[in-house]
Amino acid sequence: MSGRLARGAGAAVHDRARDLAATRLDEPLPAADLAWLEDHLAACADCAAVAAEYDEQRLSLRAFRLDLPEPPRDLWARTAAALDAEGPGRSRRFGGWFPKGLPLAPVAGLMVVAIAVSVGLLNGRSLFPDSTINGDVPMPTPIDVAATEVQVLTRSEDGTVRVLTRHVDQMCPTGVDTCGISSTFDVTTTASISGSADLDGIISPTQDRMVVLDRGGGVGGVGGVYVVTMDAPSPTPAPTATPDPSASPDAVSPAPTTTPDPSAPAATPDPSAPATPDPSAPTTTPDPSAPATPDPSAPAATPDPSAPATPDPSAPAATPDPAASPGPTPDPAAEPTPSIAVSPAPDGALEIARDVIVVGGIAAYSLDGSHFAFSARPADGSVGPDVFVWTVGDAEARAVTSDHVSVFAGWLDGRLLVSRVADGNPETVLLDLADGSESALGEGRTWRPAIGPDGRTAAWWDGSVTFADGGVTPVPDMGRLVLAGWPASDANPQVLAAGRLTDWDVNWAADGTVLGVWTTTGKPGKVGSLSLYAVDPDSGRADLGNPLIDAAPAFDGFSLRSGRLAWTAPADDGGTTVQVAVWSGRDVNQLELQTEQGVKVVR
Amino acid sequence: MVADPFELERRRLLPVGLTVSAGWDRDEAYRFVEELFAKHQHEIYAYLLRMLRDPELAADLTQDAFVKAYRAYDSLQKPENARAWLYQIAHRVALDDLRRRKIVRFIPLVGETRNATPSAEHLVMDARLSGDLQRALERIPERQRAALLLAELHDLSGLELASALGVSHVAARALLTRARESLRQALAVERQAIADQEAAAERRRETRS
């Protein structure tokens, strides 16, 4: 009898744990319940597995949140006809869905509700302060916040690339994203870079230069990579990532690469340049006998001896693919200094790679700002991507892998995290730029890890990888985006997203206390969803049940730095809005800035 | 607050002409529904499609939901609750139709492979929800499925969910908890079935070879 009672009591304990594990997904648990649950899950593997399945199930469902099917085009006509049939007395109107003369209060209330709900910031909180939901909907009063700034990149009608900067020192109250704050940006930098409107910008840690990635604008497009000098610093500079004090002064000297070499006109490649562009072969194989010679007119063009100029030819990454001669792969038997074709600085911007397709969303400066890494493949689609590194002062970017299945995943202690597909399995290695040596990381499938600032926690793709773009570009397929201790292991991971993702991006705040996660199941350029999670600095666990921002619609390329999150989102009118959020504890304040279509947030 | 769901139901069951209260302004109601439609047609259509898996039927019932919203306009006391109120109407429309037509499509565990020509609605939905997840959702009770869809895909808060489902907050939360467990078990069944199918196929290949 006592045994039966004991089993019953035990079952009740597990039932309670599973109920709480499900309930916590929908609302915060009381502290006592939460503590009890965590203790129980730590001790009960079965219940922990169930809780993990609940988490995964939720993420699988949410992955489809933004994938709204399109209703029939005539649905309004049908509905209007049905409304007409309801009886006389209604004056028929014609025109759009937002006619003049509507009662202000309900319409404004509805619009604010729709905006706020669609942004998805209000998980578990009341929708609005009481003062905004009745009467004439008074405009919320902005609140002061620590000054920061947001930069966006856009291509103007005349083809120039513009950097727009917005200083932000006021935000909207919690729960609203529009509150009468001006949306205007200042044009702070322009550069004449021809190409597509599909741009990305990554600013250097010293904020004096920016790498502009022209992704080529889609299928058949051809892109390039440029370095642009930023104009004079703003009068109220935003807090920035602290540069590595050990960085060489040369490495952070004022933008030497952005001064056009008068001896090398923009349209005439310097024949002495290391990679002479052949018009008939846009992605030329560099002359191995002529390693990259920095522009002698550039004061900081002296190659950094520690730069990745000579990857170890014996290393797998440097093994050439004999079938891929047109690609950016060098002949390691000669001088293994692979590079992408490059031309001298065109009108104020240094073109460090041309006729390429930039692959993946990850491209970044090293912490000290002395190197910039990205992934690219030849525009002709002949082979897949390799990792390229540009060293400040050099005239061109150089390939540091040559297997055509490698992508850049991030920097770790001055070394490169390189993810690739080997024998069908995704893996990540640590590539030392100094000698080209590689060391394995993690166990099992670990692809594109985003390692936290303390190096103890990381998010990575634990799943299969497939190949897009005609079978040359590795992209995630089925699996899970997990957060767990680093080096990677299977110990108690948290699932950030699961299922069939087409892309994702994870970024940490500099202090490691928050984590931004963007995922998408759509095609490139389609909107995805962005969440911001608080991370316990001690355990490295993210508070997935109570996101600071929950699945906000977002295009790719968000920026998490200087104490703020910035991203672009679709606007109702077909344009693009820039969303800015700052947080303090669990309070999140947001600001929506209207811009033209296609802007990208500078990261 | 959102109108009492029982009052809404009463209005819904009354003949059309009797649902209109004395102070009901048809012009105002029309404009209001027009705005509602512009703002919410996509998500209401998506919800009904996810519940019913039939694009044409979902379109018809979306239209029906907005007409009912027009009729019940004066029952909405606070415009800021219009979204949950509209979901409440759509939810009832969906359940009514499911009951009436008994649209409970029990897809075989290996439905796609047994069905040489999957129906249009299957193609539509399978393009949006992964196969095993969609089939698992179909296995769970309708109200639980509705709760999960509304909470997870349509981002309704706890109170909105309760309003949409026409139950108390506590009941909505309990329903959601049950739904999560039901879906977990259903997913396990689906995945086991797939594993069994793959194992059987492997055995057949081995036998042939």
C-alpha cells in the first residue's frame, strides 16, 4: 500500500513538473515554482527531455508564424458584397482601406494595437499604458535614454552608397514604438560604389571605416566588397566596442586604404597589382609569383607579418581543387597567397574583392580591427565559398581556405572560426592566421558557432546542411539552433529554433547578458523573426520563456551593440522601417524610424 | 472588455435582422469592419486555413467571420480588443463548420507516400508546416489545436487567447498546457511511424538486394 502511494506521489511530482514546464512557456512562473521546476529538471532526465520537447515544439510552431498564406485577391470584394446583402442603410463608399473621415479614436487605437502586436514586443505584458487606449489616444511621451546611435546603409538614386546616421537619446515608452519622435537621419558618409542595392555594412571597431558588402542583388548578380572611409566622427559619439589595447597603431591608423592611389586611376587596374583582373575572367586566379603588394602610396599598407598571407599549403584548407581553376583558389604548390581579383580604389572606396557573391550573413572585423573576414564564392557559380580575410593596409582580400565549402563563422582569440561540410557532415575548425594551421572544435555537428564574449557559451547549428545556389553554397537544412556550453557538447542544450531553417543569425551583446537570435524559413530577402533573450551570466542559460523581444518581424542583418538592438522590418506601405530597442532589466523601449525601401542596418 | 461570449453566441444564433440593436450604426459598423479587414484579413485567413486545411473553405469562412463581425459590431465595447474579438468570431466559425461538416481529415501516418496525388490543400499546408508537425496537429482535439495555433502562430496573449476561445484565462492556460502535451505525444507517434516506415523500406531494399 505504501509502495503504491509512493508511486502515485512520484507520478504526481512528475506530472506537476511537466505542467509547469508547459505553463512556463505561456507565462512567468512564480519564483518558488520556477526554482522547484529547475531543481526537478536537473534531477529528472525524463522530465527534462519532455521540457526540451515542449521548447522545441514551440519553436517549430513559431518558425511558421510569419509565413502567412495569401488570401484570395477577391476576398474583400466578396466580403463587401456580403455586407451589402446585410441590408440597406449603409452609405457605400469607394476608395482605399484608410479613407478620410474615419472616427479617430477606434482607428488610431486599432493601428497602434496592430503595430504593437505585430512587432511582438508585448509578450506577457499589458498592451498599452491605460492612457493610450481610451478617448483620443494621446501620443505617448518619449523618455530619455542613454545616448546611442544607429547607422543604416542605402543606395541613393544616383547610385552612390550613403551611410545615414541617427543619434538616439529618446525612446518610446514600454509597449509602443511610435511616439512622435522624429524619424530623420543625417547623411554622414557617401561613397561612389557601383553595383546592386543589396548591401551590407560592417563598421570597424574604431568606427573610422566601414566594409560594404555588395551582395549582388540576387540570382545572376555580381557583387563586391569595399572599404569606405567614414566621415568625421559625430559630435556625440555612441559608446562603442572597446578596441583591443594591444592592437597595433598601424592597424587602427586612420583609414589608409580609403585614399585613392593617384597613380592608379579607378578604372585602370594597376598592372603591378597582385591580382590583375582579367576582363574575361572576373574571378582570376592570382599570380602565385606575385603576392599581394600593398599600395606603396598607402601609409599603412605594409603587410602585417602576422597576417594570413601564407596559409599552410599542407593544411586541408589550402588544398587546391584542380577542377576549380576559375575560382579564388590559389595554387598552393607555388605561392599560396590566394586572393580575389581586386581593382584600385574607385572614387574613395577601396575595392578589396570583386566579381564575387558574398555568402552568408556573417562578416566581421577582428576585435582589434586589424582584419576583416567574410565568405564569398566566384560570381560565376563555378565553385562554392571560401573564407577571405582583408588585413588593414592591404590592397585586397585573400582567401584563407580553398576547399570551396567553407564559411566564416566568427573570430575567437584572434583566430578564425571556419565552418565547412566535410564528408557530408558540418564541422567547425579554428584557423590560425599566423601559420594556417587548423584545430578541430566541438563534437559532432557544430556549424557556424556564435561564441559568447566569455568564451564559455555558444549558439550553433546542430543539424544537417544542404547546398543552395546551384549546389555550391552550404545552408542550414533540418536541425536545431542550440545554445549550450562551449566547447560544444550535447550537455543540456537550449533550443533556440528547430526545424527546417533557411538561415539564421545569432549575435551577443558585448557584455554577454543578452543574445539576439534571427531565424527565417523563407527565401533570401524574405522577412524572418528576431528575438532578444536575457542570458544569465553565471549559467549561460537564456531566459527563453520570457524574451525581451519576441519574434519581431525582421529582415536579415540586425545589429546588437552599444547597448541597443537595431533591425529593419517591413512597413505597411511596402517600405522599410528601422526599429531600435534599448532595454533595462526587463523593460524594453522601442523606436520606429521610417526610411526608404531596402535600407540595411550597419552592424 | 470583450463581449460576453455567450451573448455573442446568442446574437449569432438570432436571425440576422434581430442582431442589430437600436443604437447600431450601419455606416460606422461598415467602416469599422472595413478597417478590421484591412488589418487582419491575412491572419484570420491563415488561422482558418490552418484549422481547416482547405483554402477555399478558409476564404469562405473568413468572409463569414467579417460579416458576423459586422452584425455583432455593437457588442465590441473596446476597439483595442478588436483583434481578440475577431479571433473569437473566427474561432467559432471554424468550430461550427468543423462540427457541421465533420471535417476531420485523418491523414494516414504515411499519407504523402500512400497518396499518389496529394490534394491542393495538403500542398498548401505542407508547404507551410512540416509534414510531421502538421499531421501531429491534426491528431489533437480541435480546441487544443486552436489554442496552440492562436498562442504560437498568431501571437495571442493569455487574455486574448481566453477571449478568442471564449473561456476564462485559467481555462485557456490549462487548455494550452494539455495541448502541448497532446502535441508532444502526437509528434512522437508521427516520428515513430516515419522511423518504422523507413526501417521497413530498408528491409525491403535489403531483401531485394
